[in-house]
Amino acid sequence: MYRVWGFLEEYSLLLIFGAVTALFWANLDAHSYHAFVEFKILDHAPIGHLHVDDEGHAHRTLTFHYLVNDVLMALFFAIAGKEVWEAVALKSGSLRGKRAITPLVATTGGMIGPIAVYLGLAIYMGEQVFEATANGWAIPTATDIAFSYLIGRLVFGAGHPAVRFLLLLAIADDAAGLLILAVFYPSAELAPQWLLLSLGGAVGVYYLANWLPRRMDRGKQDRPNSTWMRKKLHFIPYAIAGCLSWYGFMRAGIHPALGLLPIVPIIPHSDISFGIFAEAESHLTDLLNEIEHALKRPVEVILLLFGLANAGVELSAIGEATWLVLAGLIIGKPFGILLMGWLAARPLGFGLPQGMKVSDLFVLGCVAAIGFTVSLFVASVAFQPGPVQDAAKMGALFSFGAAALSFLFGKLLSVERQVVTA
């Protein structure tokens, strides 16, 4: 497996720095923190939170929080979408063929388990708690791919097959998470006709920047039109299509952070993949990988801003939603992955990678219980700003405790660490 360690270290440090700063700031001076996060960049803006006044007039306000969560995070989800697309579409994709079946089945357990624990405990706590927290059922389904990969390498060793298994599971989890966000958490009243703008942007850029130049180059060995398009316009047509698609998602009422996803499969890409920000991919010359690596530093900064804009919750905000999210992650994830992974590996006969035991599935489930980034994001859209949202975010932050559980159960279940040999 090619190295992705450098990116993950930088990603982790910047995101943690932003989150810790926000946490301290909110508990030292909550008023100034929230004033910063909700700072109005532009009122009556073409994009932003939609407000309707008493007379029925609607206008949008662009705030710092909206800029980070709805605009800039679209780049992060586009990169996640690239990994999902390559894993599914490429002939060598990690989510194709028999080897992907056990991780995919385990992924369903890693989503059903947290949902069952979250909603089951909410019902047990009473009707009032259930009604207040039920919409957050998807928060504990998330797996933070970067942090989980970091901890997975430390627990299992970089050469252990469970690390690769974890990456497959996390990629599948990302794909399901993107679908859940789009379907179950609309950002406003749905207006699906606006999705025609996203579709038009994707079809238009494919026709004008991809299909048409290739058609005009038929029989021409030097491919002049395709070469001109690549050298002169480069990513610009796809950036324009991305803006149109993003705006279409916003107006359609689907969370605009997902707005670049329809454009990702249209961008010319290589027929191989080495993994998110892998060093080897920097040597590939396809446009999709060039764009991804150009976005590396900006996305790291965006994740710092994301932590700063979303992790600022007061410790007094701990409540029922905190424990529901945390229980869904640290109980539902490991047992769900263990049960469904065992079902696929043993009764269904799809097996586990050589060198991986059934007990490793439980430890892997503990590693996957680190929700953090995506859990914070889902909490911010599942609930309106207020005590319940803050309590749910505390649960996402506390999911870092799953790292300690991973090391503990790794020792108890005798995980055999495997390092990469030269």
C-alpha cells in the first residue's frame, strides 16, 4: 500500500488544532465565539442561509459558518466522492469483486448497529427524549476515514490486512453517508427542478470539454483539440460546471456541500488508484488526480476552519444526545461490524483476508467508531442550533475515546501487529 501517512498527519493536526481551539474558546467566552462563527459576511447575498421576514420576503445571508460548512466543505466531499468513484468504477477498484463483499457487508453492520443502539436507547429514555433526538439517528453511522486509518495503523501495524479492510469499509461508509445526507437531510424545502441545473452542468461539460474534442480528434494522432483543451483551459470548464452544480443543489434544497459530486465522474481520470492523496498518485497525469493534489493544502486549511466552526460547544451542553451518539458509535459500531462481518466471512463463505481473524473485526469496529469529522457535520444538519445540536456534537467529540478502546481490545484480543517489510 502506498504511503498516505503525511497527509493524514497534517490533516489530523490541523483539524484537531481547530477543534481544540474552538472548544477552549467556546468555554472561555461563548458569546465572542458564536459571534465569530455566525459573523455576517454579506446580507441579501445570492447564496447563504435563507430567511423569510414577517411580510413573506425571502433573502439569503452569507455567514462564516455557511461559507465553511456549505461552500468550502464541498471540496472535502468532492475528494471523498473521488475515492468512492474510483473504488466502484475502476477495474482495479477496491469495492469491486468478491474481495469487497465482506467489507461491504461489515459496513452495513457498522451502520445498522449504531442506528439500532441510538434509536433503541432514545426510546428507552422516554417519548420526550425520542422526539427531541430521533432526527440524529445518522450521526453515529459515520467513520472518520483519516483518524480511523491513523489509529488502525497504530493498533494493527501498517502491514496488517485489517488496515486495508478498514479502508475499504471507510470508503463504503463514506458512500453511504453521502447518500444519507442527500436523501434524509435536505437543507431546505425540496425543489427538485433545480437539479436540472446540476445535470445540465455535468452533461454540458462532458460534451464540450471531453466528448466533442475527442470526436474532433478522430484520425489525428497528435490530438490537437484535446491537447488544446487540456493545456489552455485545464480545469476551468469543470470548475464552472461545479459552480452550476453546487448552486443547483442549494436551490434544490439538497445540502450544497454535496454539490460537486455530479461533476467528479465527468473529469478525465486514470484507470488506476493508489488511495487518498497517495504519493504515487502525484505522478499520474490525469486531470482528476492533478485537481485532487492541487486541493491538498486548501482542503487541510478548510478542515482546520471546519473544526473551528463546528467544535465550539460548551461542556455544560452534555445531555441525552451526547450519550446516544457516543453509545451508537462505541457500542453499535463494533458489534454491528463484528456480527455482519462474521456473517459474510463464515456462514456466507466470503472469508476474511489472509492473516486476519474474526476477533480482529471487533477491534476494527472500535477503530471505525471514531466519528469526529463527518459526525460533527451530520450533527450540524440534523438539528437546529441549540442544546440538542451541541449535545450531539459533544458525542462526536467524545468518540475519540474509541481510540483508547481500540488499543485496549487490541491487547485483550491479542492482535498481532504486522509492519511493512522492505
